[in-house]
Amino acid sequence: MLPSGEGANLAMYDGAELGRAIAAHPDDVEAALAEYEKALFPRSAAVAIEGELLHEALNGDDAPRGFLNLLTGHEQT
């Protein structure tokens, strides 16, 4: 995960969600993991995409305008 501030948040949330899945399926770890992963991968992929967009805005060829565009929602002139 890019250092956008979301990596630690996701790790803590994912740990809690994994714990819930295991508690719901105490005798079937594979079922717990399958349930947990249904939400894990889409959630983390979405945050990774956001992090990549932020990285590009901060470090891309159009920086700092790209970052200002991201913050304001429109093109900077």
C-alpha cells in the first residue's frame, strides 16, 4: 500500500473483520477465510487505486497541478 495513510487503517479493520469471520465459523477456518476475503479484496483494491491516483497527482508530470485538480475537482490554469 502506498503511504497515503490508509494502510494502517486497513490493517486494523481487516484484523477485526478476520476475527469476526473466525468467530462466526469457529470450526471451519476455510469458510471463515472465504467469507472474509469476499470483502477484503474489493476493499483493498479500491484503496490501492485511490493511493495510486494520489501518488500520480503528487509526483506525476503534472505535479503540483494534478494534486490541485484532485483537491478542487477541476482543472487548474
